[in-house]
Amino acid sequence: MNHKKILVTGGAGFIGSHLCERLLNEGNEVLCLDNYFTGSKDNIVHLLDNPYFELIRHDVVHPFHVDVDEIYNLACPASPVHYQYNAIKTIKTSVMGAINMLGLAKRLKAKVLQASTSEVYGDPHVHPQPESYWGNVNPIGIRSCYDEGKRCAETLFMDYYRQNGVRIKIVRIFNTYGPRMNPEDGRVVSNFIVQALKGEDITIYGDGTQTRSFQYVDDMVEAMVRMMATDDSFTGPVNTGNPGEFTMLELANLVLDLTGSKSKLIFMPLPSDDPRQRRPDITLAKEKLNWEPKIQLRDGLVKTIEYFDKILK
Ligand SMILES: NC(=O)c1ccc[n+]([C@@H]2O[C@H](COP(=O)([O-])OP(=O)(O)OC[C@H]3O[C@@H](n4cnc5c(N)ncnc54)[C@H](O)[C@@H]3O)[C@@H](O)[C@H]2O)c1
């Protein structure tokens, strides 16, 4: 087996914990780095007995030295409530975290993968969004700390590649959901499920006709691992997401149906800079990674509801 030493920043977070688990299952040694801002030891406690798993409390804004073959850079708060809590810290995490991980990869000649985001497309004028679309992002709004931080990180990745030949990979992640999402982070899937399970009103922002695409976390992790395995000439960016598009009303009704909840839908004003529609074009991922999402929204929601049902008890 091809046993590698792999650093996962943000490894105690939602996606990071699934990635650590997957990499360990493949026989790798995994170093999970996190400052626990939005992540939690609860997400990885089941991995602590594995002698090939190591946990490091560290903040990526500070340099970090360790000998590894691959780096997955996921450290960054991902939901608006968390990334707006300390906007300056969010930008620092994206930009300085990228510089620190790229510097490390450069010294080690390691591969480094950036968890970028569909937010780099902002409120897009092109649907669905291909990687070649440059986006429509407000540089001075309340979401800019995240969107522009991630855009700057992509720029840094490309410049380290062009200037220093660093072995980079950029993955643009669209809305991802699944077990271990933070129930308090205000993301629509977790919000709806938690509200439905508690019998509270389900809050819909705007009229509920805005759409999103939802990717189950296992599909996402599969795409990241495949991306890391591509040869050095393919840097991305590559979109990973589920092209199935659902309105917020459809999602709410599906959650009500699967939970059997009697919660009512209530409507609130849309927050500023909230995009109307976002949907990935995954042609490139299909071609380069031979990947497409496999898990249907209904099936992924069932697993996610099971998780929330357990932690809310
Ligand atoms: N979940 C999604 O839908 C989605 C979509 C697009 C992009 N992403 C990206 O994927 C990555 C993981 O997202 P997630 O949904 O798992 O979010 P998450 O908040 O659960 O995970 C982020 C992790 O990074 C850690 N972290 C934050 N700042 C840090 C710092 N300065 N130093 C060290 N660790 C730090 C947090 O404690 C947490 O464990 C993020 O980079 C996010 O931007 C996620």
C-alpha cells in the first residue's frame, strides 16, 4: 500500500473530519491541525485510538513545520455567522494560512490542495458556473472577508505554482452537507433539520424561490482525494458540487417530509449579498477526475437527520 504522511488543516471541522477518516481508512498517516474555532474534538474523537492519527492544536496564521507528503488546506470558518464573527481573522486565516501552507509545501516539495469555494463566483451572472467564469464579487461587503480571502488564496496558490513550481491543487467546493455540520452555524440544511427536529418554525429567507445545489460530504471527499491524485500538470481550479438544483421551499418541504415534523414555514428578509442562484458546472471534474456526485439529496438528508437526531437528544 502507498502509505503517505498527510497534513489536514481544519481537520477537526465538518469536512475535515470526514477527510481524515477517509485518508486513515486508506492506510495513510494523518496529522490533523486545528485551532477549534468552529471545529471540535467531538468530530474526531473516534479517530484518537488510531496510532496513525495525530492531533495538533495550532492556528494556521502562524508558520508550522512538519514533514509530510501532502497537505489539504481546509482551515477557515465556512459559514457566514462564523466568518463574520471576526472578519479580519477570517481574511488572515485564508491569506496567511495559504502562505504558510504553500511555504511548507515548497520546502518539502509536497503537494498542497486548497479548499476553495463557490463563493469566489459571488452573485454570478453565468449559470451554471464553469471554472473559467471570473465571478461577480463585492469587494467591500459583509461576505467579502470570506469571498475575497478565498480568492486571494487562489491567487497565491497560482503564483506559488508559476513562480516556484509548487505542486498545487485548487478545488472549488459548492454547498456541502452531512453529519457533523455545526448545528449553530446557520447553514440552510442544518438550520432546517434542527428547526424541524425541535418542532420550531422553519426560517426561509426571501420568498424561498432562490436555489442552491447540495453536495453530500462523502461525494465531496471523494472529489478531493481524486484531485490530489492527479498529476502535477493539473492544478485546477476544479468545481465539485452537485448540479441538482433545489429551491429553499423544496428543501424545507423535503426536510419536513423526512422528519415527519409539524413545523411551519416562516419568511424573513434576505441578508445582503445573498446570491439568488448557484449551481456548479462539473464538466471539468467529470473529465479530469472521472467523478460525479452519487448521493441523492433525499438519501444524504436521511443520514444527516439521523446524526442531528442523535446529537440533539
Ligand atoms: N461546507 C461547505 O459547504 C463548504 C463550501 C465551500 C468551501 N468550504 C471550505 O471547506 C473548508 C472546510 O469547511 P467546513 O464546512 O468543514 O467548515 P468547518 O468550520 O466545520 O471547518 C473549518 C475548520 O477549520 C478550523 N479553523 C478555522 N480557522 C482556523 C485557523 N486560523 N487555524 C486552524 N484551524 C482553523 C476550524 O476550527 C474548523 O475545524 C473551509 O475552508 C471552507 O471554506 C466548505
